[in-house]
Amino acid sequence: MVNGKKKVLEVGKIPNSLLQALVLDKIKIKNADVLVNPGIGEDCCALDFGEYLCVMSTDPITGTAAEVGRLAVHISCNDIASCGIAPLGLLVTILAPEGTTQEDLEKVSDQLNMAANEIGADIIGGHTEVTQAVNRFVLITMAVGKVKKDKMITTAGAKLGDDIIITKGASIEGTAIIAYEKEDELLPILGESLLKKAKGYMEMLSVVPEGILAGEFGVNSMHDATEGGLLGALWEVCKASGTGARIEYEKIPLSEETRLICEHFHIDPLKLISSGCMLITCENGSSLVEKLAQQGIKAAIIGKVVENGCTIVQKDGSTKAVSEPESDELYKVLKK
């Protein structure tokens, strides 16, 4: 409470400090077969299935009405990919608002199936209903994968001296969502060509290919950059692994369309939701970047894992601390 009043939470993911205190600290694992527990930065759990681990992750899509089926598939499957493996299947819960038509539901269903087919995952179950509890489609997915016990990669695995790599670039998902949601406002600013390119980022949201390749390469940690953007993901890697990081702004790939969109809405592209961008730490990062390039996946080394402190070197050469992620920059745009 603040001055006798209950503190109202901001829209978006709960701050990690509150998540730890109000949720994670209350969870008591009782079963020995649970090998990876809930924790800051760890998006997947792992259950002991003998020679293999069963890996699972769940996420909702709540921040946009655009391409919700596609987003719902990728957001959970990307978590599985960050363990270095391919997702096998998805459970999908569809909550549709009152007034939904058959055509509306079919459109979302088509998006789900198309995205799942693209990455080779099966939709294996779920639930669908129309409810007054929501005012637009809300989709919740749970993805499942399997991995040999000695091959699973976690967020907590970052090691001192690792290169820090990102794939594709920052703000991919946020760029796509804003391009769809604010299309009319952005058209005179970006022009038809750049706006079309920004909307096309919806086709870049999967990190399954780079996750599998990085797993085969033998990286130390991976984390997909979702809410909180690249800096949020970086902070979570440091928190989970008990290390620090030092990255350089000038080395972070940032497209012209993303830059223009963020400048127009006065938001930080490094704190904008970034599904489609995988954050990886490993030894000999240049070799991994080369292997990714051979498969048509752009990647860049942006810094190093250090002993402590999470910092970014700014354009002017000054150094700024990366703090715990707050409400994603996307919500500043959507509420306008």
C-alpha cells in the first residue's frame, strides 16, 4: 500500500520483483520429477521422463487483435526453441468475445493452423468458447517439446566471458503489431513500402530455426526477447544466471522502419516487445553467427557476459545501467 491506498499494477507483465515476492516465492515444488522450476527468466519447465525431459511453456496473447493466431503459436513455441529443441505440439485455449461470428473464429483458427504447420508443430488439444469475460480474442497456448537430459539449454546457463548474440534485430514483434494497429497514422510517416515491410515482420516471429541450430552448436544460454524487449531479456538472463552483461547500442541491429515507428511514438526500441529475436550466449560467438548466416539467419554479437552489472554503452559512449523491465513500451502506443 502507498499512503494508505492499494497500489494498482500497470498493464503488462508483472514486474519481476513483484512476481518473485507474490507468486514464485509461494510455489513449493513437491515432486522430484520436476527438474526445472519456475524462476525469473526461465520460460520453460522440465519434467523427468527417463532418458528425456518433457519441456513445456505457456503464454497468452492479450496485447493486440492483429494476427492473434499466428502470435499465439510463436510466443509459446519460441520458449521451447530457447531450450535448443523443436516444439512438438500445442494446446490452445480460445476465448472469444460476445458477438464473435463464425467467420471471425475461422480466421483465427486458420492463423493458428498455418503458423503451427510452418514450424512443424501439431495442435493437440485445447478449449474454445465465447465469453463475456473478454472484449476481444484472448488466446492462451501451451507448447510441449522433448530433449535428452544432458542437452537442455536454460536462461540460467550464461557463463563469464560468453559472447552475447541476437538474431534478426530488436523490436520485431512490436514493430509488426504497431504497424497493424496504427496503420492509418503511420502511412504518411513511413510510406507504403516501409509500412508494408513493417507489417511483414509478422512473418519473422519464429525463433525455432535458430534455437535448434544454436542447440546443436552447443550454446550456454538462450532467451527469446518478448515483453520488456531486448533489454528486458538481457536483464532476465543476468538475473537467472547470476552474471552481468555489457552490450553496445551501436552493435544492435535496428531497422529503419522500427526506428521511425519508435521515434514517432516516443518509445524505446530496446524496451519494445521483440518476439522473433533470440538472445544467445556462448563461447566463440563468431562461429555461431557464421553458421546462422549459412542458414539465412542474420545475427550479431552485441556484447559480453561479465562478472556483474548489466549495462549498455550508449551512442555517445556513456554507460547506462539496464534496470528491471517495467511495462512494455507497446502499451504506451496502444492506449493512445
